[in-house]
Amino acid sequence: MSRIKKTIKLSFWFALSLGFFFNLPGQTETKSDKKNLSTAWSLKLNTEWSDNVFKLSEKQMDRFNLNNPGDEISGRYNDMESINDLIFSIEPKFKMETKNGLFKRMFSLTGKLNYQFYSRNTKKSFFKLSLSAKQKVSKNGTIIIKAKYIPSSFKKNYLLDATDTTGSVSSSERIYHEAVYSKTDLSGAYRHRFNMGSLKINSDFFMGYGNKSYNDEFPGRNQDAFYAGVALKLKPSKLWDLYLEYTYESVKSPITKEVMILDEPDYQIDFNNDGDFADNNRRTEQTVNRSHYSNNLEFVFSVMPVKRLAIYAGAELTFKDYLSSEPIDPNYKDRNDSRTEFMLGFEYQILKKLSLMVEYKNINLQTDRPEDPGSVGEETDYITNIVKAGIQWKF
């Protein structure tokens, strides 16, 4: 896995170097060449409010609000200061474009740095780096390479271990540890533009690889993801357009042994070998497999009712099937998730180079996990509402 991560990072910097090679003017560049090079800066500032930043279920929220002394000792909610939060983000963006790319065609390189600051849960603040290179290969064809990298992001605290001094693991005898991950994503796409009278269509065929690597305490949460899909943007007129996308993703996670706190009656297994099946909250180690595949559908409709104002609405549906066949894997064996995301917003161009954006988003994840056994602490059904407002300057 470390070799794959190293390859991704090398590819990221190679793409960056390639962009500068094709875009930066040399000492012998002529005046006409300089006219073929353009650069642009923009700065985006966003304010976002989320009512469930840690994606907790209702049961988990209730427990969070109880301020249980045992949870304080176990570290279950360390650095998790509030369920909701006000998030500020700043995103400078730089774009270079030249007509002297490969085959003497248009080439562009775009780089973005996004920093998100969580005002209440400061531990969750993080950076994200993005790079995108586009090279026209024909009159209507373009190759696109994208890379994204998050160096470090705090997810929340997960159960790491437990002690058992009374025959039943209490809340204070559980040991929680922070889960922090880094994320890398590299993708490539071919875009072809069709002009059919007044109807314009952009079709993208894309594929990519993503890696999510957690701290050493949680190797079973690491992910290697391979995905592919197709996207269509239909623009019948200047007044409205429709975006459609389908993605298939296969995610592989290491199969590992992890500590669980389980009730023997739920499984009819004598975890502590004391001759009965009646004990609750027993410490046990079981094999976990988080590998899965998913199907994702997305569509966004946008319309311009008046000049400078664009209103959009969209939905995203994700269906995830877990592949675990481990005998005791209550969180992932035979599990199926469905995630729905609805979005509504608008963007208004205040001035030629200044625009305002407002957006509302609702995210709902439903799993088929039963309420019992709830002692494993991994119920993941949640509902999140997000309101975002931002402005963007172009220089």
C-alpha cells in the first residue's frame, strides 16, 4: 500500500511539473508567445453551518448530550466539542492557460488550496490541495487529469480496546482513540463535446484511484478505491442545463482483528469460556472486513431566470453493498447502505468579477443494521443539514 501511495504522490508532482513546463514562459519567448499565455486568480470565502459534523445517529447524539462520566474517562468524545458547528473556509485558486500545449493545442493548469476551519471542533480543521490539468487533443476532445490530497483530517474517536475487571465491560473501561486519516485521489477523464444545433453536450468518461490511510491504531479502516463512470452535461440553451453522472466504485479494506464489546445472548457464544451464554458487555476480538462496492447516481438541474442569476437543484443517490462474510462482524456482514443527498442553491453575479453563492443541503444515510446489539458503538444511520453561503472574487 505504501508503494501505491508513493506512486500517487509522484504522479501528483509530475502533473504539477508538466503544467509548469507547458505554461511558464522561457527567457527566449517572443511577444506573440506571451499573448498565448493567460493567468487568473480567484479567492472564494465560505461560511457553512452543519447540524451534525460527526455524522452521529440519533442514539449517539443522545449519548453525547448526557455527558456520561464513563465516556469522559474512556475518551469517547475527546476533541468532539459540539454536534453542530460553524465552518469557515478560504480557497485561493490559480489558473494558467496557453495555446502552446501538446499538439499546439490549448492546455490549462488549475491549482486550489482549501482550508476549512471548524470554530467549535477545531480538531477537525484541515487543508485540501487540488490540481487539475486539461489538454485539448482534437477540436472537440479534451483529456483531464485531476489530483486531490488531504494531509490529515480528524474523523472522530473509535473503540480501540477495553479492560474487564468486573465481568462486564463498563463505559469507563472502554478505551477510545482518535481516528485521523490522510486522503489521496488521482483520476483521468476524456471529455468530448457534441454540438447538435442549439443542443450542446459534454460527455466525460472517467476512472480513478483513491487511497484513505488511517493512523496505525486503525489499519482496518484503510481503503484502496478504484472507480469509473460517465457524466453528461446537456445545455439546450443559455437559460438552462442538466448534469447527469453515474459512478461505480470498488473499495478494498484490510481484513483485521478488532476489539468489540458484545452480548453473549445475541450470538449464543460463550466469549469468556465460563460455561454459559448469559454474559453482557464482554470484551472479544473478532475479524472485520469493511470492503464494499457502490453505485452512485447524481443529477443537477440549473436555470437562469434572469441575467446574472443561476438557480440549481440536485440529488445524489448512493447504494453501497459490503462484502464481509466473517462469522461475527455485526457492523458489516451482509450490510447494505442507501445514502440520499438533496441540494438547492443559487449563484448571483454581483459585479463582473464578484459573485455570491447560497446553498442548502440535506444528507440522509440509512443502513440495515438492527438497533441491537447497540454495544458495538458503530450505528451509522445519520441525517445532516448544511447551510452554506460564500463569495468569490476573480482577479
